[in-house]
Amino acid sequence: MEPAARKRPAKSALGETPPRRTRVDRDSVLVALGELVRREVDLDALLAQVIDTVTRAMDADRGTFYLVDRARGELFSKAAHLPELREIRLRVGQGIAGHVARTGEAINLSHTEGDPRFYGAIDRATNYATRSMLCVPVLDRAGEILGVLQLLNKKGAAFDDDDEALLRALASQVAMLVESTSLYGQLRAPTGGPLRYRFNGVVGGGARMRRVYDLVTRAAGTDATVLITGETGTGKGLIARAIHYNSPRAGRPFVAVDCASLPATLIENELFGHERGAYTGADQRSVGKFEAADGGTVFLDELGEVPLTLQSKLLRVLQDREFERVGGRKTLKVDVRILAATNRNLEDMVARQRFREDLYYRLRVLSLAMPPLRERGPEDLEQLAYHFLAGFAQRHNKPVVRFSPAALARLHAHSWPGNIRELENCIEGAVVLSAGDAIEVADLPLPADPRELPAAGRKAGRGGADLARLSWNEMEKLYIEAVLAAHDGNRSGAARAMGIGRATLLRKIKALKIRA
């Protein structure tokens, strides 16, 4: 039986088609969601907002966003107005949505009854009556089908050609949103593993990261101070942003301060601001980070670098949320949440009297430890690798979409002393060097043998015989690269750790042709 013909708007007695009601501009429907996608929000919540926005714009009763699970050859409902069922799964080709996923065609039915492609079992399971349906594919920039947008039962009428054109336009915007999330790399990865994700931008679904996600969710619902610990490059900043953007303060400022990149003499001014005339050159009042974040969150990154002389003032802010600007006498009060991160062992610093004990205990109301990449398992490593591959292939306009088996084996063999930041830089370099659709071993900017890694960041250093074969410049280059990796690429922090000036470090980076 042929599908039911689409109903056209009825004409008036004068033979003219009644004017359609004003629609929301299709180019602005997802503007707010475009802002959300740049944040570390809960991805399920983001996708739910996507389908809510599209459904309202189209005057539909229900909407569903299906994603394609290539490994299983299935579609599954990722965001849906579906109170009766937890999830819908269809084989590719099954039902209207499955047909769209298989063919890439849009389908517009004014009546579903009698159409052989319609899968009535879902209506029977939900006790919902589907009368009209509009379904279009969601295609990425490469033309691959990521998913399907489906709308049911337009209010007061059937979907028409204008509706189909609008939904196609919205589907292209949804595709761009998905491509901008950390979910996209998993959708494109040929690994066959299950899709696992939680917060946009934070990749990985292994047991260690699932515990981190659980703590983030619990912390986000409170206003407690959180101390995030872990090696450099493990993603502490992303976790801090995830706590903020999934908390009641999400609509207020998130202000990050990199304490390692600031000279000790400037940290106080950066945090608390100054009054006019506070010191030579202070010709006007300056607002500090705590004032700028009022109502929101202050993230103190590398807190272990804060000088001991300033820690008492920081303790007062944690206790009472009040302070004075540099050179000022007026006490200011702020409403801020404080998150902090460090790769230092603060307990050891307390024991050596380099960090205040009372400040330490004020900071660790909640403590969250980020696992190093080497402890997160092969599944997380591959998810991260494909996440970076998808992003850098798009950025550099390269056709590469996969890793050769040998390249994947090489990635697994490396110990990643620089953690996720090292992996990210490695994948970008490989994408730039790649000549085809696959990353090969030769494209990876890694030592030929895992035993040839720099000593910094590893428990077992290079043996004396190996060192003896290096020239002075080669050894200095290895040392600087390792210290930079340990400080997340921060040149000021690396220079302090090496006991040299920042300008000296910059000259060495240039002379030794170090990528930093």
C-alpha cells in the first residue's frame, strides 16, 4: 500500500491559502544550545534540550532523537518524549526511523495507518497513537548518518513540505552540535565498544572514570568546596568546569585562575584586585577574580603554588567569603563557590610547613582524585584517541578517520607520562602527518620504543648507559620536554621548576626546536 498523501493547507472561499503562523527563525532555534555545547554539561541533559527545542519549534506533540549504534547495527533513542519506556531500540531498516537511518531519505506521513514501514509495536507498548510522522536523517559534514530526528502528531494538522524543509535545516544544526561534543568521536569510532559518556568534553567510561562522574554529580548538587588532585594533564580543569556547569550556579560566572602562571607578587592582585594608588602604576581601581565571580564559581588551579604569605588571606575567603582589595580598607563580601586543583602533595607540603594546615582542611571538604591515563584502561585510551582524531581531522581538513591496528597497539604500549595532554598533542601531530584515511605507526610522534621515554613522569628512569649515548643538547631537550609535559605546557611553571627565568626557557625552546 502506498503511504498516505500529505495534506495541504485548506484554501479559503476566495481560493487563497491561509497565511501560516509566524515561525521561529530556523537559524536561531539552537543558539542557546550552541552556547551550552561549549560547556562540560551532562550530555543527556543537553540532548534532551535539543529535542525539546526542535519539538516546540515544529508544533509537534512528541519528538525523538535516535543515535546510530554502528557496532550493533541499531538505532537507540537518546533523547525522547517517552515517559512510558526507558529506551527504544530498532534495527537499522526497522520502522520509519530505521528506514531513514538505512537510506538517508526523509519520510513525511500524514497518516501512518497502512504504511508497511510503520512499526506499530512501539505504539502498542506505550499505548500512544501515532497519527502523523516526520522523520529526517542527521548527517555529519562527511555525509555519514549519525542519527535520526523524528516528530509525531503535529498539533492541529499534518506535517507539510515547509515542515520537512525546516526539520532538515534543524537536523543540520543538531549534527553540528553533536560534532562539537565528545560523543562524536565515539559515534565515528569503529571499535565496536558500547557508547559510554557522561559530561561533554570529559571522555571515558571505564570504572575509574565512572567513580569520578559519580562524585562530580554529587558535588554539583551542593555548594561545598572541592579539592581536585592528580597528575598534570589528567583533566582536573575539565572536571572543575563539569561541577560548575551542572550545579545551580551554572548560569553565573566560572572564573579560573592559574596560580602557577602568575608571579608570586601578582597572585594577590589577581585574586583580590586593587584600589587606585595601591602601588606605582595603579592609576585606577581593578576588580579581582573573586569579585568577578560573584554568584558563580572560582577555580583555583595549581593551588599549591600560592605563596605561604597569601594563604591566610585565602583562608579568610573560604571561611567568611570576605576580603579587602590590595591597598583598600573596605571589607567586601562575595557569594562564590570555590573549587581548587593541584598536582602537588599538599599533605607533604603541610608537614614541611609550606602549606597551611587549616587552609588544607578547609579546601578538602570534598576530595576528588583524577586517575592518570595509564590507569584508566585500554577502552578509555581508545575513546580519547578517537575523540581527538575526530576533532583534529575536522580542524585540519584531513580525511583520516581511523587508526591502523599497529598504530593502536603503539598507543597502548606507551606509558603516557604527560597523560591526556600528551595524547592530545600526539594525535594532532599524527593527523597533520597522515597521508590517507588511517593513522599509521610512522605518523605517531612517539619514541620508536616505549623504553626510550624521557625519565620525568616515570618511576623508572633512563639507565646510565642510555644517557651516555646522548649529546648534551639531546639530553637538555629531553629534560625540558619532560618538565613542560609535567607542567601541562605552562612555561612559567616549568621555568620555576627548572630554576631558570622564563625568558631563558623561551630561548632554549627556540634553540632546541622544542614543540611546546
